[in-house]
Amino acid sequence: MNIHFFKYQGAGNDFILIDHSASPIKDIDYEWVKKICDRRFGVGGDGLMFLTSHPDYDFEMLYFNSDGRPGSMCGNGGRCIVAFAKHLGIIDKETNFLAVDGPHYAKISAEGNWVELQMIDIDTIGRDGEAYVLNTGSPHYVARMENLATYDVYHEGKAIRNNETYKKEGINVNFVEDKGDHLFVRTFERGVEDETYACGTGVTAVALSMALHKQQSGHLKTPVKVLGGDLSVEFDYNGRQFTNVFLCGPAEKVFEGELNW
């Protein structure tokens, strides 16, 4: 059986998307997902998403990591599936959809290539030594760093993700360098088990952690550079809680094709 798919990317974070809006998804073959996400034997992607129907929302986002297993919230994936929903004619300029961490609101440009996705509110940020630990829909570890461009993110991030504290559940490991007018971020992602070009929930976690670190408050907008391009995070912080958190950036269709199901 052939199934039509689309490939989208958001700041280099790339995803395979499949329209299943006519009916719910059942009996996912995890090995099939893993194979399709493989960059040599499949289409290749950091993850795969099904857009499926939901009675109370415009659509539901079902996300799978490239290891084939169901994933936690993916911010760039969320932005890409909003662009996909617009392409399909399911939404226009705004949407309310359901993801694994709950409902999300998003706005999309008329051209359909710029998406502002509302993330969950955050009221708890922990510490692990000098690092910050928080959950922005996915669990994240945030470490400040200098000379990040030449840092060994793969080996250092893998070591933290697999240490005794985080090995069982896994954690995404972010390294950030404060460049003054923007933050530079690199991320080792669980589920992909490698460094990715961008991580939306990771960029969000970094922006909030750095606001706490620098004792900032009010309405804040944080420009962020990742390996795959530019993103920004906007939010309100009153010294206790982060609200109205939006992950903003590009979401672009790359190509489409047919898969053997």
C-alpha cells in the first residue's frame, strides 16, 4: 500500500508528515517509523508525524522520534505540522490543536512559512549543579558554555543524557553561549540520539533558563541562533512563572512523495 507523505523542516529540524485527518491512527509499526526516518534506508528525518482528527480541536499531532518510538512534545515539529495543516486547508491564520502535552494555540503567516506556536506555561526550573533542568513539553538540561562553535556536543551531550541521573527516562541536553544580542544554542536530542540542527522545546528551555539566570522579568523576546538558522522565543515572566510562551520561526515544505506502507 502506498501512502502520500510530505517533508517539512523548521530551522533544519526535519520531519516526515502524513495526513490521516479522516480517521484516528491505530497499530503504529515502530520499526517502520524508524526505517522511514533513517537517512540512508528511508526518507530521513528527525521525526515522523501523523496529522489526525480530533472532535474538539482542529487536529491532533501524533509525534514519533526517529528511533521509532512515540516522542514527547516537539516544538519545531509543532510549527511544521501547523504549516502542513494550512497547506491541507484544515486551518487558515490560527489554530488550536492537541499534542501529547496538551492543547496548543498557533498563528501562521499568510504565506504559510512563519509559525508562532504557544508552548506550555512554566513555573518550575530546577538545578543540577550549574545547569538548569526544566520541562517545556519535553525534559531539558541547559548548560552555559563558551566557545560553543567548537564544543564536542555529541560526546558531551550523550554522556549527560546517559548518566545515572537521566539514563532511564532520558533528557535533551542543550548548551548555550550568550552572544549579547542573541543566544547561540546547540542540542543533543534523546530519541534521535544525536545533535540536531535545532530543537524547539530546547530553544524554549534555554530562553527561559537564561532569563532566570540574568534575573530578567516582564515581556521578553529572545533571539536564538541554532545550526539550522534563526528562531525566537517570546514570553512574560513575573519572577515566579513564565506565561504566554511562544516559539517563533520558519516552517517550510521541502518535498512530497510516496511511501510503501
